[in-house]
Amino acid sequence: MKSYQDINRETIDSWVEEGWVWAIPISHEEYLEAQNGKWDVLLTPTVPVPHE
């Protein structure tokens, strides 16, 4: 019997293979910008988290 962790991993891995947008890593440039205070985190595909 598979554990729920294995089932979750397999599910997410299959979504990634299909191009799941939420699994795309940020670029190094985006990382550097975030370190300098320029960042956005999305709650949904169109709603960013307020910076305050």
C-alpha cells in the first residue's frame, strides 16, 4: 500500500510534467530582485499578496 506522501508526490510530479504553472521555479534574476525588495507572491493567478 502506498503512503499518502507517495501518492501526493506522484500526483504533483505528473502535474509538473504537464506544465503546471505553479511548479515553475523563479529565475536567478527574480531571486536577486526579491533580495532587493522587488517581489510579488500570488495568492491566485491574478491576486498578489499585499506588500504591507
